[in-house]
Amino acid sequence: MRTLGLLSVALLFLTTAKAAPTSKSGEAKSEQKPAQETATPLTVPLKDGTEMRITCVQKVGGSGKDAPTPGVYHYRLWVPEGYSADPKKTWKTIFIADPNGKAKLGAMGSWIKAHGYIAVMLEESKNGPYGPNIANFLSAHDDVIKRMRVADGKKVATGFSGGARACSLFVTLVPGFGGLIFQGAGCSDMNPLDRSYIVKNIKVKTLAGTFGKKDMNYDNAARLKKAFGSRISIFEFDGGHQWAPQEIVEQALNEVDAKLPK
């Protein structure tokens, strides 16, 4: 009996010793870090009349207020109907920024689709430090001009509140923008002494602004008019601090679209 007891203990020890490596292997496996996101390949098929999420990478950084923050960013891409029909045709493109991030077509959707625009909806661009906002825009812009047939000089930027202020900076960073639509806010740069806007670097030919009459930023409309003069048209509506309703934003879009290069 004593011999059997010793054999049982020995067998238990051996079983435990063999099981130990499996446990350690499991722990090591659980500690593995997830693979870093990579940019969406330019060869990914596009489907007309659909929206898709694109991953892009900003590799270059820098210093100063306008320096982008390197990292992985995203945008949602609207591919217009009929895009694949003519491989030589170039398309107007609109960039959209939301103060809360994850921009959408919103009330502009029907107009954008009807007028055959490519749409770039920035995901990480939102109220906060300018570095990630600029990086999201630059990485999305660099990607979409390679992925899509973007018409030079026919790019438009629009955003609401902090997104509008960001767009006023975006259009100064790369060439080819023809229009800018402010919604619920004015420019990002202003003179601290009199709060007048600094607009010398905003070269777009046509601008528009939409403001609710009860908007806390309603005075921005007059300041924009003073800064840009006849280059900008202001569209007002009964409302507060919000994206412009469909009827109003479509007036602004029509105004800007009509003055883009033919």
C-alpha cells in the first residue's frame, strides 16, 4: 500500500510539471499586443454610390501650431454614382469636419449626392489640439487625391463650429481649394486686440457662411463679412448653434458651387 501511495504522488507531480508550460504559454499569448492598423490599400475596389471607411497614416510631424501629429487616422469616403463610368473624368470634392469628430454628410447628403461630389468625412478631427486635426486632414487629403480622381481647384471645405474654424486652416495647407463654407463659427486666426479675422492666407475665391439668429457665435457672421467682403455670402436661419438645416445649407452650397472653376 505504501508503494502505491508513493507512485500516486510521483504521477501527480509529473502531471503538474507537464501542465505548467501550457499555462505559461497561455499567459504569454494573452499579453501579445494587437497589430497596428495599416493604411487601406489604394487597390481596394470602389463601389459607386457607397460610403466606405478609409485608414490613412500621417508620418511627418513638426513643431509649431500648424504641425501635424503623426499617427493613424481615418475618414469616411463617399464614392459618387457614376464614378466608374468614365476613367478620365475628375470630380469635385468636399471635405467635412465636425467639432465632435466622426463627421457625416448630414443635411448636406442629398445635395452632395445629386451634384456628384466625392465626400471626405474626417473622423478624428474635432475640438481640441490642432495637431491631430491637421494630421487627420493632411493624411486624408493625401490619400484621397491618390485614391480618387479629384478635380484640382474644385475642392470645398465645410465644418460646423470648431470644425468650421479648422476648415479655415485646412484650406491654407494644400493647394487646389476653390470654396469654403463656415457653419456656426468664423476663422481660426484672429487679432487679439480687436478680434478681427486674419485671412491673408485664405486664397479660396468663393466663401459662404450659415448662422442661426440665436447662435452664440452670431456676431462671427458680421466679422466674416468685414474680413472677406464680396467674396462671402451669409445665410441666416431661425435657430441656435447648430449645423444649418437642409434648405439653408443647400443655398450656401449652390452659391459656392456656382463659382468654382468650370
